[in-house]
Amino acid sequence: MPEETFWKISDFVETLKTHLNNQNIHINTVDGWFKRLEKERIHYINRTLETNEKVYDELDLKIAMFIKKRREDKWALSAISNDLSNFFELRPFPVKKEKPSPYVDNMETLKKQITEEVKKTFEEMATAKVEELKSQYEQLLNGLPKPPSIEERKDQSFQAMVIQRKIESSLEEEANQAWSNLPEDQRLKRVGFFRKDIDLEKKDQFVRTYINERFVDRLKKEMELEK
């Protein structure tokens, strides 16, 4: 199996120029393409462990060549970004690791910390659903026999983060599929006189609504709260 190749941005752009036989590609242009993809959480760029510096691989090279060709065909960057998933298996974003909370030996302090974490996690959800979850968590907290150990709390925090990310990713995938099944007149907007483009603002709202409406039920199912 051949060893995988990685490039820093300067070497990556030189490699791209060679593949395209085009010396007029500017490093800032290529860097801007991938910054946009990360900002829109479409495609993640690998980092080095030591310096957290971005490194690019063969998949990124193919994506850059694809973007360059579409730009030459007068495609808008937003349209290109939205079309990438139809041609590439895009790289997902890594789950952020949360720092463990300091040890607490007071039950009221522990309850306050957990309640604040719940509030922060679901602050963007509808008020009614937040209240429903708060009620369930309060019942859970009232039944706590003793403060968990440091290792238990680390594991609980990690598992909650994994479950949340798993549910969000699953619902986002479902939402994107549901969006793609909508009639064209609901997904596209007219751009100029002769072209239609995906209504990204409408799509983002569709995906957010889809996730918010289903997150609580999916969380209950994942945590086996439903009988």
C-alpha cells in the first residue's frame, strides 16, 4: 500500500499547478477555497499534532482541481461547495474534546454544574423542549445517591458529548436527504435571468428546523428514556 502524501499549503499549491499545468493559481485563492469549506462546515482540513498546522492530501488535491474547473466554467463558489458531496466523500469535522471539570464534593455544586451544562447545550432549542429536558434532568439529579468520582464524571461527560454529536450528525444527514427530495421549486432560487441556484439560506433554515424538531425524541431514544 503506497504511503499517503501530505503537503503544506505552499507545496500543495505548487502540486496543484503542476497537475493543472497552470502557473497562474495564487496561494491565497486556494487557501480561501478551503477556509470557506471549513467555515461552512462542509469539509475539514487535517492538522499536524505538533503545531496544529493545516496539511493537505490527495483528497484535498482532487477537490481543489474540481473547484478550479468549475470556476473556469463560471460556477459560483456557493454552488460548487454545495455540489462537492455529490462527487467526493468529504472529510467530517472532529469531535471537540472537553476539558474535565474540577472535582467537586458538594452535591449542590454538582447539580448546578450539570444544570448549566444542559442549559448551554440546548440554549438554541425551543423553550418548551428545553423545559421538558430540564424536568427530566432534575428528576435524574434528585435521584443521585452521591457525587460521582472524577473518572466517572469524565466518562459521563465524554459519553454525553459523543451521543450529542452522533444524534446531530445523523439528523443533519437525514435533513440533507430530505432537502434533496424536495421539489426543485422549493430548493432553488432564480439567479439572474437564465440560471437557478440552491437557496442556501432556505436550506440552512430547513436543516436547523429539522434537527430541532427531532433532537429531543432522538435523544430520548438514544438514552433509552422511552418505554
